[in-house]
Amino acid sequence: MFVKPAAGRTVRDPVKGTFLPEEGAEVAESMFWNRRLRDGDVITVDTSAPAAKSPAAVKGADATATTDKSAASTDTGSAS
């Protein structure tokens, strides 16, 4: 399971002996980690969700939509 520390918490990984990174880590499900979850020391992170688009990718998509709209509005046609 993938877990990360709850806000304001630090949790030591009992296997590695180091603190769980702020961005989280994959850990083996165990009584220790289930207890940390129950106590609110860590939260689970769904790693199967698709990654969010970067701002540049979103901006590029917006620019394309704007271009498409402007092309459509200028193509009023003279087919009357």
C-alpha cells in the first residue's frame, strides 16, 4: 500500500529505520501500518488514479480550444 505522513506528522519506517518521505512511499501492509492509519499518523494514497496534467499541458489545451473557437467564428461563410 502507498502511504504518506498526515499533515504535521513524522513517522519512522520500522523496516528501513528512516522517516517516511513527505511524498510518501510504498510499504508492506502490516499491523504497524494499519495502526498508523487508524491513529491518523499516515494517509493512504491511491496510486491507480491518473496523474494530473501539468499546467503547460492544460494551457496548451486551452489555447487549442480558443483557436478552434476563433476559427469557427471567422468561418461564417459566404455561401448565402
